[in-house]
Amino acid sequence: MRSSCSSTSARGSSAVHCSLHFSSQQSVSVGASGAVFGVLGGLVAAAIQHRERIPKLTSRRLIAGQGVFVAYAMFQGFGKQGIDNAAHVGGLLAGAAIAWLLIERIDESSSERKRQFARVAAALACGAVVVGLVVTTPRPGVDHRLGFEAQAAMKALSAELGHAERALKDDAVALKAGRMTHAQFIDAMHSRHLPAYRAIGKTLAPLQLDAADPMRARLVDIREHNRLMTELMTLEVRQSRGDTANMSELEAQLTKLDQELTVLARRINERRAEDAKQRR
């Protein structure tokens, strides 16, 4: 029982190490499928190595059935996103290696020479794996610390950003309904809305995410929307107060900002629709 538990633990540990070495460069993974693949790898390896001791029909069914399942699972893992195939491969290889070597340690009919060969083979294999991992270590695609910090900051900002957007929208509705004069709207924009958007912009400015981080696009959109709104309100305040020497140039800038906001809104909506489609 102790040997079985230790073997299973080693398979799961190897799967975790492979997952941390490769997949954690892009994402964080959870689950026990690596250990399951370790058991499958050990089962197939033991059946192949000692097939002469197993009834041929049983051995053939075991190897064919589990082999097909492993091949299909690997194909799915490499062909779809969101699957940590590094853990699957690591568990499979570790399980097969442990089953191939461990049986010689507990098989009384195995010769000492054969056991010595198994130990040497295990040492060489471990050395080759370590060297291979060092040589092929991928460059980190995502800095998770930056991602978690950005997520925390964006979560803290979400309430403030929502409040600022609702306040501006409420005043725009009041202006359209005649409950607020244009002068009052411009004054509110200058005294309340612009400071709020500028404060949010200062908080957003230092946030950084790696190019491979899936949240980066959202952060870029929020930052760009905040910048465009801040510039638009600044120009509208200047236009209303006549604080410019070239009104036609200011009008052109306002039109350009409106167009950029329209394009940005369309891009955000398309991304949201695509994300919703992928979740389904």
C-alpha cells in the first residue's frame, strides 16, 4: 500500500512540475488530470513490459483501449485552448517510467543485474530530463504578479469608474430634458466630471500587463476610453468658454475624438460578443 501511494504521489508531482515549468508561463492551472494520466501511463507501460504474464486478450484490450484514450486526450489537449497538456504529458511519462522501473524493484524473479541496469537507466533518464528542461525553458509569457495587481486595481476602480460614467450620463440626460442649462452642464463638466476622469486616468496609467495576458486588451480599452473622454470634455469646456484662437481647429478635434470613441465602442462591443460566444 505504501509503495502504491508513493508511486501515485510521484506521478502527480511530476505532472505538477511539468505544468509549472511550461503552462504556468501563460496561465494558472488546477485539477488532478495529471495524476490520472500518470496512472494510465503506468498501466500501459506495465502491460507492455510484462505482457507475457498477462492473458493475451486481456493485454491486447488493455493496451489498445487505454492507448486510444490517451491518444485522443492528447489530441484534444493540443488542439484546444484552456487545457494544461503539459501536466498530462508529464504525468503520462512519469507514470510510464515509474511503472517500467518500479516493478523490477519488487519483482523477486528479477535478477540483480537487471535491477542495477534499471537504476542506471533511471539515473540517466532523470539527468536527460533535467538537462532538457533547462535547455528548453520557455520565456515567461505572463507575469502573474502584474496580472493580479492589475486585477485588484481594476476591481477597486470599477465602482469609481461606474459612478463617474453614471454621473456624466445623468447630467447629459438632464441637459437634453431641459432640467439643466448648457452653462450649468459645462460647469459641472469642469468642476466634477473632468477631475473624476483625470483621477481615474492617473490610477490607470501605471498599471502594466504582459502582451500575452488576456486582460491586457480590456485594460487598454478602459485606458483609451478614459483618455478620449477626458480630452473631449476638456475641448468642450474650452469651446464653450471661447478659450481658443482657432475655433475651426477645435471643432475638427472634437469631431475626430467623437469618431475615435465610436470606433472604440464598436471594438469593445465586438470583443464582448466574442468572449460571450467562447464562454457558450
